[in-house]
Amino acid sequence: MEAVGFMCLVPVIVDLIYGEANAHWYILVGLFSIVIGYLINQNIASETKNIRLKHGMAISSFAWLWAALMGGITFELVTNIGILNGIFESMSALTGTGVTMYNDVEILPQSVLFFRAFQQWIGGLGVVLMIIGVITRPGAATMKLYKSEAHEDRLKPSVKNTLRKTLKIYFIYTIIGIILYVIAGMPLFDSICNTFSTISTAGMSIKNDQMGFYNSDLIYIISMVLMILGATSFLTHYKMVKTKGRAIFKDVQFKTMIAIIAVSFIIIYATSNIIPMHSLFAIVSAVTSTGASIDTSQVMGTWPIFPCLILAIAMIIGGSSGSTSGGVKLIRAILFIKGIIRRVKESLSPEGRIIPIKISGVTISDKEVYESGNYIALYLIFIIITWSIFCLLGYDPFKSLFGVISLQGNVGLDLGIITNSLDPILKVAAIGNMWVGRLEIFPILVTLAGIYKFIKK
């Protein structure tokens, strides 16, 4: 809560630079969150010694809700967007979904545009991870919080050192992105906001015409490179430095991501008349779960169904585990498919033969394959639930399904159905999908089960 409060104070700098006279609202919300957090912290400091994974999951779940609430209140105070729309906007930015409730983003104050971009940058790495990487001490509590946001890979033996190394990599890529955009002719403010948006695989635009506003192939290429970097595991980035770039070509998730991009592009190019650069950009955006687009959602809504179906499948798969991207993650999809192939092979083989599953020479346990299948099934169930509500309320079935897949995968691509005119019930459901998708379901389920158990007592 304290750290979220400080996050809300950062846009004050931009507000003062542009003389927008909204600084008091950021300060009000920021100080409120800091004070509430401080008061609570005085009473629970001694309890952190016995923190367990379920507590870490609950802390993460509530931290994301609190961050979305504080951001939503800020948007409402500064722009009068309405509290529900504000919370939606904030959750969309923090989870890297990138769908906006604003009809015209170009009339927004610069401080608001920066705040949305900054939320995306923070949320891309993880609200809780960003906080514990900067302010906490090493220990059991840090480990539990690290795992609570669905992170397992470590760059260093210590979680604290892992987080610091991850932050360093993230920061370096951010600086590189800003410099490249400026060289390509983009204004500095736009470069900062767009880099925050693309490296975090969030995609929330500061222009009504999306990235198409800049009408530059060079900017499109820079954006796609940043999206792919953001969707690649931080562990792979770290190994790249150690191996002078060779590690990335050995990473099964990276190779699979590039293969999906290439195959999808060929299929869409062969079956539609969509401008090649536009379709390639959309595919990269879908696979990396960025949601940035050259075309507006209204234009994409006129695309043929088949290319959109390819994009929907790519959005479900998502990027690499241990990256800023969403979706079910490439490694789970790979394990799921390998599990099916093994099952078929075992059925055709002599009775009793055991066929191991290996990835990059490492044998994968049956438990990992089983858990991947369970997660994918649960992931699809959440999509079906929200999609059913869309259909019940009379929305177009295919566009609704595309939109729900995008929300659940924290992508942000849309066919013109996710707007501020959306039914309030669906806005609440969409906020839930973004929240669940970002925390990878289980922390939310554990938290809800804990609340139920507490109430039942």
C-alpha cells in the first residue's frame, strides 16, 4: 500500500512540467495509500516471520486490487471518467491488458498518459515483484511473495539478487527502447510512454489511431522487437549475456514463439488481403500478449473471421514463462502437446513401455505435464464463463469470444466490443478476467477460498 502510494505520486513530476494543475489529486491519493499502509504495517510487522505461500498469494491478490483501486480513483478525480471505468482502466494498465475506457486519449492530460504508461511498466514485471525487488530484505517472506506472482525461475540463488538482476535487465531494455524510438523520429514523451507500453507487453496507446498514428515502418519494427524482448524469459536474457547471445537460440520457448509468428503470418498472408506489415504487427502483438496495433479496434473489427481466429489462438498461447507476457504461456502449451503425443505413442507401443517427455534434454515429470493440462483447462473455463455472460446480454458471439480471450490473456487486441459503453456487469467480469489472468488463477482461488473459510468460521 505504501509503495502503491508512491507510484501514484510519480505523475506529479509530469504534471508540474506541463503545468496541468492536477498534482493535488495525485498527491491526495498517494498520501492516502501511504498513510493507510503505514498504519496497517505498524500492527502486522511481527507477523511476517511466519508467512506461508498461501499468505503470499493473498497479499499479491489484494495488492493488485489495491493498486487498481488507487489508480482508478486517480483517473476518476483527474478526468471524471467514472469510478468503475477508472478501476477498469487502471487494472487494464497494471495487468498489461491495454484496453482503454477513454474514447479520446489524445485530449487527456500528459500526466494521465504518463501514469497509464508507468502503470504498464510497473505491472509488466509485477506490482509485488517490483516492490519487493526495491524495498524488502532477503528472507522467507520475499520467497513466498516471489512465488505468489507465478514466478519460479531464478537468475541467481537468492530471490533478492534475482529480482535486482531482473530489474537491471528490464531497465536497460527500457532505456534502449526510448533511444531507438527517438532516433526513429518519435517525440521524447511519446518514446517514453510507448517504450513503457511495449517492453512491458501491455500495448495501451497514447494515440487514438494506435501505433498507426506514426505511419513509420521503422517504428513498427522497433515496436515488434521490443514486444518480442518483453515476451522472452528474463532467465534467457540473463543467459544471453553469459553466452554472448547463443542462449536465445537454445531456448525452446523463444524458438516456438518465432515459429508461431512465422507460420501465422504465412497463413494470414495467404488467406486475406490485410496489409502484410499490419498483419505481422498484429501477430507479434497477439503472441507476445502486447495488444499494440497499427489499426484501430474498429478497423480490426472489419477483418475476416479466419485471421482473427488465428490471432485468438495466438493470444491464448501467449509468450514465455518468466517474462512480462500473458496467456497460458508457451511452456505449458508445449508440455500439453507433448503430453498428447506421448499418450498416442504409448497407445501404439507394446504394453508397459514408458516414453519420457524431454525439453532441451531435460526430462519433464508427469506432475508438470499434468499441472499444465489442468491449468489450461481452468484457464479456458474462466474464458467460457465470461463469454457466456456476453452472449446472454446479446453481444456478438465471435467478437465477444475474441474480446474475452484478449482480456483473460492480458493482451488488449479488440474487435470494437470492449468500450466504455460496455454493460457494467461485463466491466466487472472483465476486471476479474484481467486480474485472474495476470496472477495465473491459483493465487485468486486460494485467496477466495481463504476468505470463504474465514467467513464460515
